[in-house]
Amino acid sequence: MKSIIPFLLLLFLASCSAIRVNYDYDRDTDYTKYTTYNYFSDMDTGLSELDTRRLLRAIDSTMRGKGFLLSEEPEFLINILSSSFRAPRNNSVGVGIGGTGRNVGGGVSIGIPVGAANVEREIQFDFVDSQKDELFWQAIAVSSLRENSSPSERENKIQALVTKTLEKYPPKSRK
């Protein structure tokens, strides 16, 4: 029993900082023809300048590891958009009062929120064919955001987000 408590605590902490990613892509695209990439020249990521640099370094590192090259004349362009929002609280304590008697019933219930609302960051990655100007792959990653994180924590969080986001690029052919 004593060994289960640390495991459950670790599982709880891991679930709080989970990165959730949704993917969408064009099934008819030949992903083997894409070997070079670059970024939109007018890209406004919505992140701070330092976080934008961290994000681009993480993407470049991950893409290099997958065999893609950063190029001045790319086959596809990457656009990044982000936003931060307060996630609704999903934990509350309910207090209820009720009574019944001789065909009369009633009750009152109050939900009291527990803990602070979580700030989450959503980052959207769009991969666009540079010749056709068509979106062919998209991922939207959502993760928790701690505004007072240290630079190394931010670096690690962004690298984990990029790794998880790009782990399914290019998609496996499902024709």
C-alpha cells in the first residue's frame, strides 16, 4: 500500500502537465516529396520573443532529426499561432441541503470552486505547400502554462511540446 501512494502522486502530477495534441492532414498528399522547410516570413506566433526563439530551435532540432532541412527555397512553410486561456475549473466541493416529508421535497446545492484556474497555452502548427499555397498538415497542441517558470523549465516544456507534436509527422499513409 505504501508503494502505491507515491505512484498515484506521480501519476497525478504527470496528468496535470500533460500535452494534448490533435492532428489533421490531407490524406492525398505525397509526404515523401517534402524534404525542405522554412517559416512564414510574416509569422506572429503570439509568444514572447524568447519563447519564439526556443520554439523555433526545438522545431529545427526535431525536424533535423527526422531528416528535413531548413532551406531558403523550401518545399513547405510552417506557420505557428498561439493563444493562452484560463481553463475552466473542474474541481469543486458540493454542499447540499435537502429534505422530504409528506409529499413535499426540496433541496439546495452549492458548488464551491477549489484551487486556482489553470492557464493553458494552445499552439497551432500549420504546414503549407510553398508552391500550391495549400495547407496539408496541422497540429494543435494544448499544455499547461506556468508564467513564472524558469528559462530552463520553459526550454524543457517547449521541447517536450514540439517532440510530442511532431512525433506523428509525416503521417503514416492510410489509403
